[in-house]
Amino acid sequence: AQSVTQLDSQVPVFEEAPVELRCNYSSSVSVYLFWYVQYPNQGLQLLLKYLSGSTLVKGINGFEAEFNKSQTSFHLRKPSVHISDTAEYFCAVSDHRGSTLGRLYFGRGTQLTVWP
Amino acid sequence: DAGVIQSPRHEVTEMGQEVTLRCKPISGHNSLFWYRQTMMRGLELLIYFNNNVPIDDSGMPEDRFSAKMPNASFSTLKIQPSEPRDSAVYFCASSTQGHTEAFFGQGTRLTVV
């Protein structure tokens, strides 16, 4: 089974500051990696995903993440945050069988709070 | 497409009552997942179906929980009898073979008093 560790449960930052949300995973097989965002009282929305190829992945809302296989990490970054980025962010890993998505294993989440 | 549709959005019930949560996946998706989200345990996979067949139900907490997928466009998660510790947000998600992304519904917030 896979496991995902999000190293920070809460990250407070000021508006327009850069942010990094950290994620490490454990797996001995090829995986897909995801970041989801959850706004209050909403479902999860996909921010970005890594399947293969370039290790730098760009997503929606100006977020990007870098896959580092040697460190088994998939940290999420944004160079300048907005108040509207305040939400909970989940890192997830999926085992997969070819192109078929397997089950998702989620981290515990990181609450990003952006202050004016 | 309307996305994954869950009903009800909110459910408050008394301990001991039966609760049924419903999910309509995105049309054409053949995998369906039920997740539970709590403060204590985060997001947990309860069960997932592929082509209407349960593939992995190891996350179902106990016999009080059951899930069905009678056809490709509908699934239910039933709790009988419900207990206060079942209070959580339950999410349904769907995906399709070759589509490397799971789409989530808005969730059902269950409160058992």
C-alpha cells in the first residue's frame, strides 16, 4: 500500500508571498501523483497531476509541483498567493494498472491561510 | 456534464436509524469510489467499484456499512444502524479507464445524534 505524508498541517502566509506545501510519498512501484484543493463545504477539485514525463507540472490557478523521484516528493508551489487561495490542499498518490486509475491514497491535508 | 451528483447534501439522523447516501457518477465513467472524511482520520477510501463490481471494500469499517452499484449510473452507501461516530462527510468520486483523474461530488455531510 502507498502512504502520503503532508509535512505541514497548517501554513499561514501573507498575500503575494510565495508558498510551498510539502508532500512525500512511499511507494515501490510507479505511481500517479495529484494535488487536490478543497474549499469550505465543497468537494475536492483537481489542481494538477503528474503521470509521466516532465517532472515540473503546471496546474490551475498558477500552482505548480515538482516530482522528485529520488526524494519521493511532490511539493506544491505558487510564487504569489491570493486571499482566494485559502483552502485545504490534499496530496494524493495512486497505484495504477496501465492507464486505469487505481485507488487514491490521500495525505492528511494542509490548510493554507492567506492573510491580507 | 453536471459532474458527480450526491444526495442528500446534508443528513441529520438519530442513532440507530438507517441512512442511505446516493451517488450518480459522471456518464461514461466506469469506476466509482466512496470516501469518508473526518477530522480524526482525514480522507479514507471505503470502497470502490469497477464496471459495477466491488473491487476493494477493505475500507468499509464494519458490517453496518454496505454499498451497492446496481447499474453504471447509480450507487448507494447504506449505514444500518447508524451511530454518532459515523458522523462525517461522505464523498463519491468517479473516473473512467484511460482517464487518470477522479472527479468528486460535493459530498454528503452526515450527522448522527
